[in-house]
Amino acid sequence: MRGRIFVTGGSGFVGGAVVEELASREYQVNALVNRRELRSATDAVRSIRGALSDPQSISKAMQGCDAVIHLVGIIMEKPAQEITFEQVHFQGTRNMVDAARKVGITRYIHMSALGAHQDAMSNYHKTKFAAEEYVRDSGLEWTILRPSLIHGPGGEFMQMEARWARRRAMPFLFMPYFGAGLLGTGGAGRLQPVYVKDVARAFVDALDKAQTVGQTYSLVGPDVVTWPQMHRMVSSLIVGKPRWTMPIPVWYAALLTHIVPASLLPFNLDQIQMSQEDNTADMTKFIADFGWQPRGFELTLRDSVAGM
């Protein structure tokens, strides 16, 4: 396939990488943006202002496109601004799918999240799964990708890691993670971080791969790490030595979410719950259908922290 691709979240961390990958393969892009305009060196990439909550603006922005890549998601809710997991993940996806059908687009690539399932503990994962189900029932030629923790230059996660490593963000003296047990020493879930440029490659590859239609894929890197291991690897690159890591007990962090205003906390209950689950997966199916494997965390980490 070569043509014009409609991308949501094009000015975001993952969206920017996807738009760059599309442009490098000579696709044209209509990128739906909410606030920030795209910075692109090619006239083939258009920034189009619109909102997932406005079906008319979506349908208008999709005109002339051949496929959709839907990337928008949130990790923190802002109920006062009507920014909730339900509104963004499910309602936004429903509007996207309905608009695609309305304008006659059949190819649809959807970003979900590793851990999305019907009985998930977190509302984040529950709403991601509900969105997946709407996509599956859409009648479109869909492909769903479920990335693990995505890292890369400019990503919010790596920016937070850099602030902790440099002791410029609370708790200052150590790099924190949520741990099970009374003192937090019971451990947390393991991770397989995936590099943002590999995520972008997977989304764009899916456009041309007929075998991915109607399929759901986990998307993780090959390296399995714990939260303390990841903190130490990142801090060693940023400040030249591993910083001290220390758990915050899950029960205490959860209590804070109930007694401290959400605007004053850098985390929410969903993030606490998700941190206790393994964010790992088998990539056999992905490798068979895509023909390649994402690169390792250590191999790509230097690029992630470059310039921080």
C-alpha cells in the first residue's frame, strides 16, 4: 500500500515516530492534532486540527485517506476536563471506527496496550479492551497492536527517569517504584520495554501485510527487566552511576490516591495496579508474521537518553 494515511496523535511521542516512519516510506499523512502542530520537513504531511470527541471533524479529516492508524491514549485522567479513560480510549475509538466506515476506509490499525483484557484490575486496561472489542466487531480490516512500556527520546517516561536520576524530582534521594507487601519489599511486575522506533516500524509494516488483518499482536522488546534493574540501567547512562532504588508500598501509594487531590500526585491508582502485573509477552506470533523482532532495551537505551 502507498497512499494517504490518517494518523491520530501525530504530534505525540509515538505519533511523531509513526508519522516520520510513514514519510520515510513515501506515504502521505493526514495527522489529527489537538493542540500542537506537526513539525515536518515534507509537504506530504498535513496537520489537521480536530478532536476525537467530534465525529464530524474526524470524518472531514479522513477524506481522501486510504487507511487509519489510531494511536491516541492517556495514562492520567482529568475528569474536570472530561478527559477520562472511558472518553478517550473507548468513546474516541468508537468515533474513529464509525468515521472510517462512514467515509469508506476499510484498513484500520489500532494501538491498544499490553495487559488489556476484560477482567483487568485497572480501568486503563478495561477501557483499552473495550475499545479492542469495538474494533473487532467493526467489519473493518483491522490489526491491533499491544505495546509494552514504550521508551525513546523525548518520551515522558524517559524524561521522568532523567529527573529522578539527577535528583530533580521527588523523592529526590532515590528512584522509586511500587512494591508489594507491608514495606514494599515484595517486588513488582517485570517489564519488556519496547523502543519507540520499533513500535513505529510495526504500525507502518502492518499496512502492507495482509496476514495481519484480523489479528492482535503483543509488541515487546526481548529484554525482561525489573523496575529496580531498569532504574539502575537508565541512571548509569544519564549520570554515570546507578542510583539507589527504593520501593513505595502499594498499600501506602493506594491510600494516597484516596486522600490526596489527584492534581497533587504524579501517579494514580491505575498505574499502581498495573505496576504489579508482569508486562511481558511471547513474540512468536509477531515475529512469524512481521519477519523481525524489536531491538533490546540495553541496545536502544543510549538513543533514548541522548541529550537528556
